[in-house]
Amino acid sequence: MDVFFQQIVNGLSLGGIYALIALGYTMVYGIIELINFAHGDVYTLGTFFSLAILTGLGVSGEMHGLPLVGVVLVTLIAAMLLCGLTGVLIERLAYRRLRNAPRLAPLITAIGMSFILENVMQLWHGPSPISFPEVIPNPAWALGGVEVSAKQIAVIGLAIVMMAALQLFIYKTKMGKAMRATAQDRDAAQLMGIDINTTIAVTFLIGSALAGAAGFVSGVYYGTTWFFNGFEAGLKAFTAAVLGGIGNVAGAMLGGFLIGLIEAIATQYIPGGAQWTNVVVFSVLVLVLIFRPSGLLGESLPEKV
């Protein structure tokens, strides 16, 4: 049982990263029904931005006390801001003119943006994996036979805090109300005086900023990054969003944690599990969608015209 509970902890920490990325997918799809395949690469870009900021601050190893808190906050906020601005730029240049185009056009454009970002990152840091500074100390605590590390607690805690803050923003602010109105009926929202362009830009800003937070957390957690990381992570985060109910913030979080748990348990209990995790994850997704096509927390709504 200790092994099982250890994999639960491992799965939740992995799922926290997927959940942060999935929030961006579900927000953009909820507003403009676009599957932004470049979003996974924005997450990787967040790791690269974080690495550049830490290098600029002269950080190369573990820190303690107030300097650690300051460096973490500066790096996290700066990475989120840079990724958020990248998301706004992508929306402005690649997607805005295609809102009324056939759905295949923005989908292909999203794939093209993904390739562009991957190649930019490859030119920036080369084709090989690069190490990420061990900024945060990682003490571990034994709870019975289960070991819980500081980094795991940080990942899970940050994911939950970000989701709660996003929920409050969506349901308690004027911009959040505008986003919900735009998601329901874009034309009616525009007739009511809502600036659609600004609302969609803010959606991309927030979704990409969350991907930037996931990028920083991923670099700290794994201690390494690679220009191609966003492909698999983005695919699994999109799977998490669909599993939970795409367009639903709580569903994205639930799906992210479930995908992390499925991966961790499959790796432990299936022979050669590391090679079979993708098969198990997508098999679970297929089974859920067969019996509940809208996802676990999604609602069956009429298609927008």
C-alpha cells in the first residue's frame, strides 16, 4: 500500500503541471472554440524564459531564505507575463483574422504556430536537453512509508491556488463576466457593448500566463528542459481538458490530476509501464468519451452557429 500511495503523490504532482497547461486550452476553446495546438509550446517557452531570467539574475544553484522567495516570485511573475504577451501576439497575428474562416484554417494555423515556436526555441538553446538550476531546496518528509517532497507540495499547491484565482476572476469580475458572455454568444455580447477583441486577447493572456507558470514549475521540478517538451505535455494537457470537459475550468483541473494519477499508477503496475502510459491514458479518454462525450464535468450544449 505504501507504494500505491507514493504513486498517488507522484501522480498528483505530475497532474498539477498538466492541469495548469489544460486551463489555457479550456479557456481558449470555451471562448472561440479553437484548439490552440501552440499552447504546449508556450508552456515550454515559459521554461526557457524562466531559465533566461534566472541566468540574468546570476542564479546558478540552490538558494535559501528571503533571496529565494524574491527570486522565485520575480522569475514566476516575469515568465507568466512574457508567456502571456506571447499568447496575445499569437492571437493577434495568427488567429484574429481567421475567426470567421472555416474551422480547418485556424486549426492548421495553430499547428503551424507550434512548429514556429519549436524551431525558435531550438535555435535559441539548441536541439539537446538543457539543465535547469536547482533553485529551490527539496527537503522530503516521510508520512508512514510515503515520501512527500517540497517540490511536490509546491506543484500541487500552485495548481490549486491558480485554479481558485481563475474561478474568482471569471465569476467575480467584470472582465470575467464579459468572457462568459462571449463564450455563450459572441455576436450578442458584441451588441451589448462588450469589446470582443479585448476579451479574447485577455483570454489568451491569462491562458498563456498559466502555461508560463507551468513552465517555471516544470523546470524546477524536473531540473531540465528541451525545446520539444511541449509536444507531449501539450497533448496530454489537451487530453486532460477534454477528459474533464473542455470549456470547464474545474474540469480541466480534474482532468489534469486524473491524467497524472493514471500515468503514475500505470508506470508502477504495468510491466514496462513507462512505454505503455500513453496507451493507457488515451484508452481511458476514449472510454470516458464513449459513455460521456461532453467529459466528466462538461455539459451537452447545442453547437454554436
